[in-house]
Amino acid sequence: MPAGIVSYGVYIPKYRIRAEEIARVWGESEDIAQKLNVFEKSVPDTDEDAVTIAVEAARNAVKRGFVDPARIDAIYAGSESHPYAVKPTGTIVGEAIGANHEFTTADLEFACKAGTAAVQACLGLVTANLIDLGLAIGTDTSQGAPGDALEYTAAAGAAAYLIGRENLAAEIEEFYSFTTDTPDFWRREGMPYPEHGGRFTGEPGYFKHVTSAAQGLMKKMGTKPEDYDYAVFHQPNGKFPVRVAGQLGFSKDQIEPGLVVPWIGNTYSGSSLIGLAATLDVARPGERIFLVSFGSGAGSDAFSIRVEEGIEEIRDRAPRVRDYVENVQYLDYAVYAKHKGKLRL
Amino acid sequence: MSTVPRFWRHISQRYNLVGTHCSKCDEYYYPPRTICPNCRRTAQMEDHKFKGKGTVITYTTIYNATDDFKRQTPYNLAIIELDEGPRLTGQVICSPNEIEIGMKVKPVFRILGKEGDRGIIYYGTKFVPVEGSVQPITL
């Protein structure tokens, strides 16, 4: 029996800081926004964290799918900014969405791809008929050290997917993963900000893993880029997904609906899944979506997704990605620093 | 750490605004009551999850907060009348210039407080103005 996406929901905080405002403070050239193809990034409120935005996204998924939360038997929350080192995000999300207490949960971490790993975990349980519905979440309020290159892109956002067998909005036809031990980006226990290998995050990190997973999936399925109507690649900045799409033979038209990073930044575990949600917001039944995540460390999960009739019925029941992208309030660097806890009181 | 059990007992109230309803006299209560003061021993009490939409009855803006809330100043505390009737105190997240009596609000899930850097994080319901917030297209 086919399995896949029963519903989905996203949440992006309304606050934004422009890349040129960050550049102004640190004396960088103002064209850094064009170089990164990231013009502004989302910023959480002072009382938002990876849990609160995961709850908002999950509530949107439940609302969109008209799903009884008691049906949810598994919750996997992927993040690299879980507020607790020990105390699962999934427990708080489960309580907040009104799931009964008969579910399994665990928090996942794999840099920017823990959300798609959560989708795979749910898909396995659903396909094996072990559970009715699983809730997979990618959520992050990511951190970039002041003045570091990451500060221009490290953003906040979450996406939640209900994975099941009935009333599908989209079938997950197949997935393929590619993983190596590549230390391109990391954060040690107890450290407030991650470290990274600079340009090393590019070719040996992002491009090797995304292309290997993408080509592996297409080889496994016997498909080609032109078999897909849309493609979504992890969006650490606005350049990498555009370049990797070209390398793999996908067009700009295929990636355009899901390319949201120029306006919200890199939402880490939420990134590729918010891109997928933006694509589901416009896709029609029968169309196919190619999705590849990337997590530093490093690995990629590639998915082949076919949109089903159910999408038309559920799409408008919850806010679309575009609704969040357009609802913005800009901050200057000082207020942004307060929001992100960069000021020690 | 003594406040952990006190908060834990109220999780369903704070996360999902779960109160009670007396189906005999149709009165709603938040926080929940186990006895209906109208019907007393003949009350028929049941749990009720409030939708969370309501109206600002009155408010104040906090500029000088205790240490735990310093980072959030200025913030608005309001008495909100839920659409079902009960009134509660809650934070309304908007500019002090924006909040006004009669404003329609809806619930959001936020951090209510933290026990310093080592203690637990309290989550629960705050409110945002309905106007200008992201809404579903239908419903």
C-alpha cells in the first residue's frame, strides 16, 4: 500500500533582519546579499525556540489535515537547536497538539537534515503497518556567531509532516540516502555557536552529498530530472541549490517554487522541508517533486514524491509558506541581538 | 526546583487552555473548577478545550520587569475575555502602541518563563492580535 504525506504545516517567525544590516555592523561589503542570494533571514521572538515553532508547525499540519491528534502514534523531531540537551522536544509537541499519550517519540539531530530523517523514520513505521500516523518535524532556531559568515543565513523556521497510508496529499514513491564521515560543520557539547570548515562545506560537503543522493535515487528508480515537475534542494544559501540543480540537470523553473531561502534564510532542519511545503502549496495532482536534503557531518536524503488528489482538499486549510514569507516585521541589529540572546544581561 | 510539580499539574491548562464546562447551567470555567458554584452538588462538569480566541478587556505594559522577564520588556499583560466567557490574564505579543481595549486576539504557543540557565523551561499560551497575523485561507 502506498504511503506518504497526509498533511503538512509550517511556521516561520515574523521578524526579519536584512543581510545588509548585518553587513553594516561588521563592515562587510553590502553586496554580500547578492553574493549569497540571501537578502533577509527570519529571527525568532524572545520567547520562541525550536519547541514553540515546532508546535505551531505541527498544529498547522493537524489543522490542514483535519486529523484527530489521537491517531498519531509516533513523533520524531529533528533539530540542531533542541532547547534541552536532555528532555525531548517531541514530548512537549505531543502534549501541545493534543496527542493522547500512546505515542513513541525521540529527538533527532543531523545538522540540517534531521527533519528528513524524521520523515524516513515515520515512513518506515507506517509502511510496515506498525503505526497509523507519524509526525515528522524539522525545526530550528539556528545560531551563527556574531560576525561569522553563518550569521547572514542562520534563521528560524519549522515544518511538520503527517505521514500515513490513507487520504494522501502526496505519495513518497522512494527514498535514497548517502552518508559519509565529513566534518564540514559541527558544534561541540555546551558550545553556543557552531564551527565550520569555510569553503570545505561546499564541494566535499554539500555538493558531494546532494549530487550522490540525487543520482543514487534516480538510478534506483530509473528516472531523469525531466520526469519531475519540481525539485527542492537543501538551501544553506541561495547559491548552492541553484548551482547543484544545474549540475544535476534540473532547470530554474523546477526549483523556483520551493526556493525560499532568499527571503527567510537557512532554517536548518526546516529548510528543505519548508521548500517542499512551498512546492506542495502550488503543485497539482499527478505532478512529481524531487527533494534532497543535506546535513553537515555529512549526509543527504533524496525523495521522489508524487502529488495526489488529496492535496486540493487540504491545501487551503492552513497558512501557506508564502503567507509567512509576506508577513514580516524588520529588526535592526541591536533588537536582533536582543532577540537572539547575543546580549548578556 | 520546587515549582516543577506546580507547573507540571497545569500543563494541559497552559498548553491548550483546557478548562471546564458545566453542562447543566452552561457556564464555562478557566482555570478549571471541579465544582460549579451555580449548581453545586448537582453540577455536571466536563473538561472543555477553549478555542482561545478572545477580546482584550484591559491591559498594562510592563517596562520594569523581574530578572526572568527583563529581556522581554516592554511587554503587554492583558485581561482577555475568551469567546466562551471566562476571563484570564495573558501576555499579548505586539507593540505597546498597537494594543487597545476591545482588540481581538488569538492564541500562540510560546515560552512563558525559564528557571534560570539550568532549570526547566515553562511553555504555554500567549496571545497575538488577530488582525495582521497569519491566518488560514479558509475556516
